[in-house]
Amino acid sequence: MEFLSSGRFRELMSEIDTFVFDCDGVIWRGGQILPGVRHLTDMLYRAGKKVIFLSNNSTRSRAQLHQTLVDIGIPSCKYEDAYNTAWGTAMYIRDVLRIPMGSSILVFGEEGLNHELQSIGYKPFNPPTLPLSELSVLSASPEVQAVVVGLYRGATFNKLAYTCIHAQNPRAAFIAANTDPVFPTQKALFPGSGSLVAAVATGSKRQPIIIGKPLPTILPLIYSQLGIPDNATTRSRTLVIGDSVHTDIPFARVCKTRSLLVLTGVTSTRELDVLREKFEQHRPAPTDSYDLNDQNLISKLSLVGGLPQLQCPDFVIPSLDLLFAKL
């Protein structure tokens, strides 16, 4: 783990072709662009680097994410630069699972997932509100080809029950947009997508395919979308920039990219001091190659066993504006 100086960053510019930015806590915080972000992204675009913004949030569409990035102060950002787990879920269903177009997809989630699925020809629908008396005799509809779970602020017990009944059908794919356990509000932590995924997984006695970080599922989909060859050289020349040692850094490690931890989000300087000794015990180790067509992916990359939640970043910097201290 190396603290990234402005001089070392100049050297790194020749070693990296693709920069993958997390959004909340790296690009913005509390709806405001963070110091150094505009300067850095402008410089990367001028240098001809590939800039990718990757959000675990599935509640908004990809177009909405792109517009947010432009509005917040990154005018050079193009639609093809913005990706989230709503888009990734739709692409995985189409390109990896190859579920036929026009199929019904049950979405225990919000508009972002519905929009991305509908835009490529699927028929997404949210669980209806049925009385428990009807749910108690309900069988899973054979027309539902996949059950997708994301953050769903409209969730109720009855909707959860309907979703679990359909997720119990082994013929239907069970997909989680992400497994973030909580998301921060002004003061409190609210249950995140992962809390709902856990409920459906428990209620269906199944484990989902996970699209978002820290799993590697979405990166090959992005490379394919951009026409970038997915090979060892490409990955070694990709830098993931994130604020979480529990999602962004393990994502980079299992994807075999390089990583930069920024201390402007969920991982604070104080927490890093506490974790530094543990980081030394989790030096990067060779990772296996994973077949994303394998329905048992989650059993291979268990967050408990196969993929340690604590990984050592290659570089650390308190704030992105420090990259320009002496430039």
C-alpha cells in the first residue's frame, strides 16, 4: 500500500489506460462534486484516457446517472462512460444468461432496473400487492424467467412474499443488483439492497448471482460494451478508484486491476489507521479465473470465504485534489 504523491501519479499516467471511478464518496458527496474531481477528469479526457464511472446504485437508469455526472460538473462525460448495476443486470440477463427477449422479469426493485430491462426488450414488473390469503395458495408463474432484487423503498411483507415464491422456482434465475448492506442518509444508515437480497435469499433458500461490486461480474460487460479486449494486459492497465475497502478494493483485486483508495467517502483516515495492520496481513494474492456463465458463481466467490472483504489497495490518497499539489 503506497500513499500516492503527485509525482508518482505522473508516472502512473503512463502505466494506466482505463480509469474506473466509483461515484458516491469519490466523485460526489452529499450532492456536491468533491475537490479535485473536475481537474482530474478533465486531464484524463485530454490525455485520451478511457474514463468509466461505475455505480452500485440500481435505483436510477444509466441515462440518469450520466445526466447526474454532467450536471454535477463533469461536462466531458459521455453516455458511454456511465455504468451502474441496473444496466449491468439487464446486460447479464441478455448476454450471459441469454434469456429470450420479451420474457417476464420480476423486479423487486425500482425504476432504474425496470427502465434498463424494458429498454432492451424485456417485460419487467414489480410484485403486486396481494392479500396474504391469496399469497398462501399462490404458485410461481412459469412465465417469470428471472427474479431481480435491488434497493426497493416500496417493499412490503406481501411484496416480499410474492417475490420469494417466484425465487423458489429453480427454473427462474435469481439475480441481485448489488449486496450493499446499508446506505447513508443525513444521520442514519438505512437498509440497502443487500438487506433485501438477504431476505429473498433466506425466503427462497437460494443464493443469487451478484452483479455489483465487490463481485467481478460487471467489468467484462463494460469492456465488451466499449469494445475493449478483456485480457490480462487490459486489466493490468486499469485503475479502480474507490472509497470502500469492503467493495471497491476487493472488486479491483478479484478483477486483477490496480486500485486507489480515496479517503473522501466511507473509509476515513481514522479507519485506515486502524485497518493498516490488517492490510499488511492481506497482501494481494493470485486470484482464480471465474466463469461468469457459471450459475454457481456466488458459491465460488462467497463474501465469507472465497473473496476476503478486506483487501490491500495499491495506492491511497486522502483526497483527489492532492494529486495536483505540485503539478
